[in-house]
Amino acid sequence: MIAGSLLDGIPTAPNDIEEPMPFRPRQHVDWPSLHTLRVKDVLYGDFTITEPVLLHLINDASFQRLRGIHQHGITPVVNVNKVRPSVCRFEHSLGAMLLVRILAPDDLSQQIAALLHDISHTVLSHVADYAFGYVIHEVEKDDYVATTAIPKILSQFGYDWRRITSEEPGVWTLLEQPAPLLCADRLDYGLRDMVAFNVFSNEHVRLIIGQFVVHDGRIMCSDIVLARDLARGYMRCDMLAWANPHHAGLYTFAGDAIRLALTHGVIRKDELWTGTDREFWDKIVTCGIKEIDEKTRYVNDRTTFTIVSGPEDGEIVLNLKLKIRTIDPEILVRTGDTVEVHRLSDLDKDYAKERNDYINTMSGPIYLAVSQHFAGK
């Protein structure tokens, strides 16, 4: 359980996790034969995958590339995120597929869609959004996928790749739902981070997963206590990483550096979908161009971001609007033959207030004063 008030310790600077987390692998994959893949996942258990279409997709270079793409963008690269091993897009994509597999074991199409939902993520994940001003892996998804072997693989097994990779609402209802509803994508990265950041034990996360039900094509909870734990744990991860002001500051400088590196020809746009986070960032950091160096010098674990009142409260002050993520799970309530669906916030007014307080606290412009500290100084 999460100790103390959920709003205690909203991270201001530099990061809410100072010491490295213990090394705790969350997922192990091995191929005992060409026709069998085994996955051991601390969230979902052990699986043996033999469907040829899944094996071909997982083994393809475009999917294997996701091993080198950190879920948390620039922060693991510069040793600000202390999770070990860091969460990667490969782990999350495979995890989302496993969750759909549990909830809809006969829906292979939706399992494939879950597996491929992040296939177009660029290096450094959402840092690239700061550089381009839009969610690049969604906007340019079709363009990227068309350059890979995925269309050919899916066609070979009778699937329309544009439908499988569709971002349109209502196509894959277990995989994607608008916030604050539950879906496999939102649940896997949330639960995976709860384990990674030690918000909950493996055992407690498995209890949360065990009470999920599918109703009307959506993932819901069947236990209000575990639904509350899920919602509060998700909000805690938002504080630790997703809406952490310190991380947003690093993303801002890194995004500026990427944009400048593209302008100066240090990198090409197509390199966003090749190589690893580390390889890509090292190329930018070592380019030796002063305008870029002035940005990258702040993207490290020596930089501190402190929340201040306004732009006049520091020599360098960033004005940011954080992307706040919360959930309000649907809960399926059965009373005899009657089935009702309620939001957690309708059944638990304390959580409703807690969530609203958090959103109000984190909304609006955030001013971050930037400074650096060095050992011995």
C-alpha cells in the first residue's frame, strides 16, 4: 500500500528516487525452438506462444528495435531514472499483448494490435514530441510501418496491416480507451511502472490484474478496494515519472537539442526509427555545435529544476504545462441478476477528492528555475 497522503512528496527537484532501485528484471523471453516463444512476466505469469504470426512479428527487426527504446525517454540515458533494468518499449508492448491474451484469449487480432501498438515509437520516446510539437509516433505511424516488413508479415497471415495498426477510436476497445478509462496500453505501462518504482509488490499487482473483467468490450474492475489501489498507484507513478517536473525539464532541453540537431544536419529524421536511445543521444551530445551544446549541457543528473512562482525567479526559468495522467476505473457491480457499471469516483468520494486535488495541484503553468551542481562545489 502507498503510505501517507498521495499528495505528499510531489517531486519538484531533482527526482523523487535518488538511489538506484534494486536490480529486478520484470520479463524474460527465450526461444526454445524456432516455433516456440516462452515469456515469463512478473505481472502476468508464464506464457508459451506458438502462433506463427506472433512469432514472425516479435522476431522482426522492427519489433526487436524496441529493446533499445526506453519507456521513460531521456531519463534512463542520463541516470536520472533509477529503475534497474529500465522499462523498454519491447517489454511494454509484449506486456500489453499478454494482458489482452489473458482477457481475450480467442481474439488474436486484438493481441496482434496490442503487440504492435507502439511499433512506431521513435528513439527517446516522447522526447521527440517536444522536438516536433506533436505526438510523432501516432501522426507518422502509417508512414513508418510502411517501411518495415510488418505489412508483408500481416498480409501473409491474412491481416490488413492498416486495420491492425489503426489508432481510430473503437477499433480495438480492449487496447485503447480515452482517459480516464482502463485499457491494456494504459494498464500495462501503469502496472509495470508500479512494479519498477516499487509502488506495489509483484504479488499485489497480480491481485489487481486478477480482478479485471471485460464488459461491453472494455476492461473494468470487479473489486472496489483493488480498483482504488490501482488508481492511487497510477497517480503515484504520474508523480514519480510521467508528470514529474524534473523529467519535463529534461525533456524540454533534450527536445530543443533534437530540433537543432535536425536543423544543423547532425541527425536525419529517419534516424528517429533506427538504433538505440543511447546511440542517437551520443551523436547529438558529441556533435560539437555550440548552439546544441548549450541545450545538452542541462540534460544530465547534475541539473536541478525547482518550482518557482514566475519567470523572474531565476536566471533560466522554464514555463511548462505538464501532461497529467489519472484514471477513474469503471467498476462492474453485480447484484443478483442486475449488472451496473459505476466509476470509482462515484463510489468512493475520498478518491474523487484526492484525484481532483491532484489534478488541480498539477494543472496550470509550472515555472522551473534551472541550475546545476557539481561534485565538490
